[in-house]
Amino acid sequence: MSARFARLGLALLALAAVGGGPVHTVQAQDAASALRSGDYDAAILVLQRQAKKDPRAAAAHRLLVRTLAEVGRYADAEEEAKAFQAANPRSPELLTSLGEILAGRGRNAEAESAFKKAIAGGASDALTAEVDLSALRLARGDRDEAMRGFHRLIDAYNQASSLSSEQLAAVAQACWALGADDPQLFKDALKAFDESIAADPDNVDARVGLASLFLEKYNRTDAAAAAKEALDRNPSHPGALLAMARVLDADGAPGALEMLERSLKVNPAFEPARVFLAEVRLDQEDYPAAVLESERVLADNPASLPALSTLAAARHFQGDAAGYDVTRKRALALNPRAAELYNRLAELSARNRLYREAADFAQQAVALDSRTWRGLGILGLNQLRLGAIEPGRQSLEASFKGDPYNVWIKNTLDLLDTFPRYKETRSEHFQILLHGKEAALLAPYTEELAEDAYAHLSARYGYRPAGPVRVEVYPDHADFSVRTVGLAGLAGLGACFGPVLAIDSPSAREVGQFNWGSTLWHEIAHTFTLGMTGNRVPRWFTEGLSVHEEHRARPGWGDDVTVEFVRALKAGELLPLADLNQGFIRPKGPEQVAISYFQASLVVEWIESQRGFPAVVALLKAYGDGRSTEQAFQTVLGTTLEDFDKAFFAQLEQRFAGPLAAIRPAEKTVVLGPAARRAPTDLEARAKADAGDFEAQLAAGTALFHAGKRAESVPYFERAQSLFPEFAGRESPHFYLAAIYKDQGKTSEALRELQQLTAISDSHYRGQLELARLLEDQGDLAGAARSLDLAVYISPFEAAVHEKRAALATRLGDRAGVVRARRALVALDPVDKPEALYQLALALAEAGDAAAARREVLHALEIAPRFQRAQELLLRLHESRTGGATR
Amino acid sequence: MSGILRRALLCIVALSASWARPVAADESHLVIVVGLGGEPKYTEAFHELAVRMIQAAEKKMGVAAANIAYLGEKATYPALPVYKGRASREAVQKVLGEIAQTAGPGDLVFVLLIGHGGSQAGESRFNLPGPDMTAADFAPLLAALGRQEVVFVNTASASGDFVKALSAKGRTIVTATKSAMERNQTEFPSYFVQAFSEDGADADKDQRVSVLEAFTYARREVERFYEKGHLLATEHAVLDDNGDGTGSSVPDPATGDGAMARRVFLGGGESTADGAAASADPRVAELRRQRRAIEEKIGALKARKDAMESAQYEDELEKLLVELARREAALRQKEGGR
């Protein structure tokens, strides 16, 4: 805690000195016990009995009022508070609670009056009244007076020898607010919350406040701990449930909506929860629902800035400029300098991928309040998303200076500090940022693939994104994660903000975990679909299109059908189109994300197959015009979403009829993977007992294979394959069968299996290499070269692959191919670099590029001046250039 | 460029002018000490490395069998004439003591430890059958080799502290780890031996592998090993040859460690490598002298590289390299072709 808190005074603040009288001990314990079990009804009953028994017991009445308010019985709470006041006209004890209820209903003038009276009357909760009053003033833009009020709480803290838990929580809130002027006070807020909790571990409000503070600073770990501890004290506390919902939501973990629902079940009128629900609706791109939720809050509290923000955002996203303007003016009428309105709009825009709008809103926030560190942070992050790196850094630096405790901002600045280690290369349409240690290797492949994608997609979509598109490739997944969501731990492989995209480098993950080429193609496709629609394309549609474009780009690229997908289809668990966004934004579990990607790609594929690609482009245009999915489908496809779903699911069932019949419910399934390798006998028995069970066949085959019984495994693999030919998982029967056939000398069968495998799997590295080997043995040099090219998009780091590629290119007379492979070998920084440079020089010379050949052979000889073959090449090059003039 | 940087550059130029002069080692002595394996797989792997190193020394680098001593876990290895018995502390002391008595001034004594290491009571140890040996145990043995060129390579885990204890002028110390805290089994020895036994470590293509080249090769291959496996590196090899007691993971002969290791070759390499060796044929001697002069010019040019326009640098480099290539071609012709 800072020095200003260390100066503890001896005198009690007069405000805090006047007690409210004890709640009757036994009954208070009963009420507390009921609250600990989350039984609000029981607690209220106990408190009502106590209040009735003793009409002058202020503490009991206050607890009753607060408990009633906590479950949303605001009218009852108000009535109870007023009844107490009527019975005890000289007592100030219920005025703070009354003020809080009134403020929550937007009756700010009455609330202010109540708070002032509580303070003037020396109520025992006058410090809470002081912080509430200051918050009211801040909300209406009276910043100076508000800050003076918050400072009075610090004075109270310093002058009091001890404060109650509730008073300490009020001090914490004041420090939190004052942190805007002096970030050290955020630490004091933390300390005061901790002291408040220490003074009364059952003070759930203090724990919720602590969780909220951590959440604001993107410290999710501590936020989760505080929320959990709050729920341990009261599992039904609406604020604690909401805090946990927010933590889960921020983590992308399942269960956030369930927590939110529980919070609203306890208090259906809980304003922050309702606003959060409105935000959820906005994330789901369900703007009408967001409007409804916002208006519901505003009906209770017309002065709710958060609700006005979500309403304004919904109107804006709907393209309702007039509605947006009315709402905006309404918010500014409450506080003409409400930077937070624009901060919220900026944040909500960014969550809806409207990064340019987010930056604009944040800019407006900063214009209203140059000390809005949050606004500066949001501005900086969105400038970075738009590719304005230097302005973004400056905004973030300014934000960090004012608030150094925002983890997202700090992490992003740390990441920016590493940018000097990256090298930037340019191609016609791309600006590519690669880490220095792998730039030389990856740049040619990245440029070539990116330009190929650009050419294909621009021709197909009839659209050319304004360039250059910035591609950032991160060798450390944590850095990619920070670039995308500010924190480590994002599960994705790539992210696209429109003009800027970021992906994991192939070195960021183990070989076989992903295909970096298809990932790049996927993200570039987003650049097109986001650009065409002004970023207004729904998440499911842009993802579906990107996966679909992967499928079209190269054999095997893009998500494949999985057992989990078929199982979800069978169980009727695939999301209807209207809800498909949820599968990406708030999935029930990690599996649902992968399922949703594939499902979305199938939707797009089906639309294209049924209505042609122009229908897809027309849908994009409709989204760009601000149409909802329902409207776009009606206009472009002439169908309702319900009818579309019916037809779509019907064709899916037809298309996957085989796998659907071969997949058993999850609870009856055989575990695939290493676990399946342990007991071949049992697995064989299971496979024999149900010859139509794909997973049982595959598990038996795998177990036998790994037990060395390769011949015996064949029938199981073959049966598995016939049951589910499209299965391309790691345990694909194709690879096993290829290995067995190869051992048996059945080369053409092995070749067929590997071709089928690589046609449906984009990251089977060993499969691609083995295929290349067999194709070369068969004399199909071009095919072998193609396989190796595809292998490089899984992992480009193996020198032997490039050596082989160079040899194949030489045999094919593909001089450019030799040069490319030789360049890769040099870029791999071999120990014998002179040899690699010499080989590259030789390839360049043979390709007719004498100038480049000269440069490379000089590099070789610079390291190894006596390298005889390089000397000979240099002499040849030199003499052909000068005619031996320098002899 | 600032004035300070310009001055720094001039210093580098001056240093680089002393172009690599190989140490004129008359004879090379190789002592391989394989410690306790602990498990059969290690015992076997360590022995295999020792054998590969011996084969490379004899066949590739021309070290006389009489100058090779191998001490290992077993009492005898009848198939290996250079095997001198169990690697007890006494045996190590005896072998090194004998070399100190018999080696000529300027001879190279190359000591290679393969096995497990550890640390006890703040002291790094190399595990042997019987009592372990600490760096302090080796210190007097190396001190007795004051007239010889010494290369001491401890490839064991936790070997890093040997640098400080054994560092001295005229000695090259290599350890597989940077400190005694790196205690995991090391990958370094297999790549270090590979540098001598296989092709690929001769970075300057002079047909020889210097100690610096072997170290650099092994260090980089170890890095690749950990990177490829997505593992956190648990070993960081260092080399010290300037006697300051601090090893460098990336030696820079121009400014710190590496200047000596760059010139030390097990077996001495080709006798005429430095161009200074005499020849009965005065034309050959003259060509060698010219070659040497050109190489010195190349070295000086490289030192100026950062201060030059790249096109100008390339032109000048090309001119010198073409001259060198022509002298080399002429030499090859005179020497009957190599």
C-alpha cells in the first residue's frame, strides 16, 4: 500500500463512528447461513421476521433492504427502506441503501439527496454513501467534485484506527476510481479490498469488487480466484455469478452463459448481468435481441450508460444511423463528457471485428477525455489491428503511462519491443513480417503462397483488398496469442483483422499439428470476405468461406470430417444456422469450435454447389449492406433459415449416411489413440461383435498393428476404411495400410493409400514424404516434387526434404525449382554453409542468373576461401563476365 | 556511424590482420577418458563415441596410434590396442603424467572426457569407476603440460565449472554445459565427435576441422536438437581459450575466445596449411607465399566490410578471391593435383 495509506490517523472519522445497532445475533447468523447456501428466500424471511420484531433495528432493516435489492425486488426494497425512514425519521441508517436503489432506477436526483443526508446524518455507512455519491457525480461528468469525494475516503482511511469491512470496500472503490489520476492507487484499491475481505470473509461484495478490478486489468487468473471465493461464500450471489461468467467468457471457456443465466435467475433485473447479456447478443450478431435487452435495462434505469452503450452499438451495427444518434445523444445528455460511452462502443465494435469503427470510437473517447487510459489502450490495439504500428505503439505507451496495470496493454507493448528482431519483406500485395531467425527460409514460400492466394481469390471474388495486406508470422505461439487477444493461451493458429493477419509460424508447433500454408490461405480469404463486407460478415460465414477456400486451394487442405462431427450430426447437436455463430464465439466445449468450422464450410460449399458462386458473393454484398443472415438468405437465396436448415441437414444425412451408420454414441465408443494399443484381444472381440462400428474396427487394427501383427490388422483397417472413407485423423487407416502394403512389396496399393490419405489430410507430414518417395520410385518425379512442396507447408525445416526437392527439380529440368530448394537449404543455416552457398550459386548459374550466382559464390568463398569447387565456379563466372580481363 | 564505433572498427581490423596461423603442433596426443555409464545403454553409447573418435583421429587426422590412449569402464578391450584399461583416477593421472614426460614442446595434447558429471559441495565432478575426478584434480595434470598446447574437452553434464578451474593461457577448455547447474544428460558429445568423424564441420573448407569448428558444429547441432524436439535446452556448451576463466557460447576470435581454438587441429592437418611451410620447389614456395599474402588481404577486407558499400566490397573480394583461386589452381598443378 502506498505512503498515503500508511499515514493512519488515530481519530475515527465522525461519519464512521456512529453505529447502526447490532442485528440480533442468532437471527443474523441464520440469515448469514442462508445466504452462504445461496438461499435468498430463507434469508429474507429471517430478516423480515427480525425487522418486524424490532422496527428500530437499523442494521437488520438495512440487511433486509440490501438482500431484497440483491434479488431484484427493488420496489420491495425501496418500500422497506422508506417504511423504516418513516418510522425512524431521525435515523440516517437506511438512506445509503435507499440511495443505491434509487440510483439503480435512474432516479439520480433523489439518490443524491439520500446520499447527502446519509453523510450529513453521520450514518454508519456514510463512507459507502460518499463513494456512491462520488460515482453519481462522475457519471454525470462532475469529475472534480467526484474526485474530491473519493479523496475524502482516503482521508477517512488515514484518520481511522479501524474501519469495517464495508467501509474498507468503499475505500477500495474510491481508490479504484482515483487510479485514473494516479495508477498507484489501483494497488491501494487491491489492498483495501484485501483488508475488507480480511475484516469480513463473508463480504461477498468485496470479493466481487476484487474480481471486477482484476478483470478490468485482464488479470483473469486472480479474477477467477476471487470470483470462485465469492461463490464459495454465496453460490447464488448474482454479482459473483456474473463475475465468474465474465471470467469464463474472457477465457473463451464453456459455461459463461450458464453462469449468466444463474445470475439472472436470482435477480432477473440485475443491471450488469442484463447489460452483459446484451453484449453477448451483440457478439452473436443478434442485434434485435441486443436492442431488446438494452431497452429492458433502460426501462428500469433510463440513466444506465452501459445499456445506452449496448443500445447505441446495436443500432450502429444494424446500420440504423438515426437510432444510433438518438441513443448517443441520450447518453451524452446524461454526461456530455462520457468518454466511457465511446470506449464501450469501441470495445463492442472490436468484438464484432469492426476495427476501423473501434479505432474511430476510441479516438472520440480520447477527444472527450485525454486521460481515458482505457480509451487510449483500445485505440492503440485497434490501430495495430489496422496495421498502423507506430501510431498504435504511441497510443499504447500513453495508455500504459496512465495505467501500467493493464496486462493486455503491457503484453502488447512487450511484443512490440520484439519487432526489431523481425524482418519485413514486401511482395506485390503483401507486407510480411517474419522473425529474423527464419525469415530467409520462410519469406519465399510465404510470398509465393500469399500472392497465389491473392490471385485466386481476387479473380474468384472480383475484389481486391486495398493493399498492402500485412502478414505477421510468429515463431512463438504465445506472441501470436498476445497479438490476437493480449494474453497467452489462445488456441487458434491464425487471426485476421482485415488488412492485418497473424499466424503461427511452422516452428511454433510440433510437426504435424497444423499446416501453416493452409492457415495462411485461410486468413487471406478472411481479408477478402471482411474487406468486401466492411467487416460486417457474420463470423460463421467468413469462417466457412475460409475453410472452403482452403479445400479448394490444395488437395487435403482445410478441416476434415471428424468422428466428433458425425456424432454431433447423428445426435442432432449441430447448431442451426441462426445459432452457428455461438459455435465459434461461445462454444459449449473445444470440440464444438472444430465442428462449427467444418459445418460452416459445408454450408458454404452447399450454397455454391446449389446456387453457384455468384450467390455466395451476393450474400457477402447483402451482409456488407447491413443485412442480417435471415434477411440475406431471404433476399439472395429466397429461403428462410428454417427451410435452409431442413434442406441442409437432410443432404448432410444423405452425404454422410455411411459414417452416420458406423459411428456409435460416445458412451459406447472405443477410445482411439495410444490407449487403444494396449489390449488387442479385447479390441478384436469388440470389433468382431460389431462389424459396423468404425471406431471399434480402427482400434482393433491399430492395436494389432502396434503389437506387430500387421497382417492380422489389415481386415480391420480395410473395414474401417469402407465404413468411413473420409476419415483423415491421425490414426487414419490409410497410413497403416500403406505401411503394411509397402512391407509386402505392394507398391501400387501403398501408393494408392497414401494418395487417398494426403487428399484428405493437410498435416500428415510422414504421409507426404512417404508418398514422395514412392512416387519417385515409380518414376513420377513431378508427383514426388508436388508431394514435397506440400510437405514444406507442414514443416519447412528439414534439410533432407529440400535436398531431395533440389535433386528432383534437377532431374525435371526445373531450374527455378532447384534455386528455390537451394535457397531454402542456405536459409536453414547449415554448418557446412559454404557448400550450401556453392550449390545455390551453381543452381543460379545454371538458371542463367550469373549476377546472383556470383554473389552467392562470393559468400561461400568469403567463409571458405580455399574451397576448390567454389573457386572453380568463381573463375568460370568471372571469366565469362570479364573475359579473364583481370588476370 | 558514430566516432566511437569507427574506432572500434579499427581495432577489429588490427586484430583481424593476424590472419589464422595454425599452431605448429609437431605431434598430437589424444587421451579419451570414458567415465561410468551407470546403465548399459550409456556405457555402450559412450564407448561407441570413443571408438568413433579414435577411428577419426587415426584415419582422418593421422594421429599415430602410439599417441592415443583410451581409458574406459572395462579392464580390457582386446580389439582396441589403444585401450589402456579402467578409467580410474590413478590411471588418468598416470596416462597424463606419462605424456607430460614424453611429449615434445609444442605438441598438442587433446583430452576428451565422455560420461556423466555432477556436482557435490559446490565442486564439479566427472564420474569415474572409483573416486570421481574434480577440476582441481585435473589442474596439476594440465599444469605439467606447460610446454604443450592443451585442449581439454569435458562433454559431461554439469561440466561448466571446469572452465574457471582449468582456464589458462595456451589452453583451450571446452565444456558441454555452462555451469554445474545443467545436470541433464548431454547431447553435446555425440555431435562433437561427429564433427571429427563425419563431413560437415569443416566450415572454411580447408580440409581440416579445427577445435573451434568442431565446437561450433556441436553447439549448433545441439541447439537444433532441442529446437526440433520443441524442448527447453538443458545444456549450453562453452569454449574458453584466452585464459580469462569465462567460457563463450559463441566464441568470436576477433574479440574474445576462439582465436587459439581456430588454429588448433588434432593431427595438425595438412602441414602446408599456413603457406609458410618450406618447399623444395621455389615456384611452389613462391605460390604459397603469394597465397598467404592474398589470404591476409582477404582477412583485412572482411574486417572492413561493415564500413563499405556492398558492391564495392564484393568487387574487391572478387578480385582477391580470383587471384587466390588462380594461385591455388597453379599450386594444385605443381603439387600434382589435390
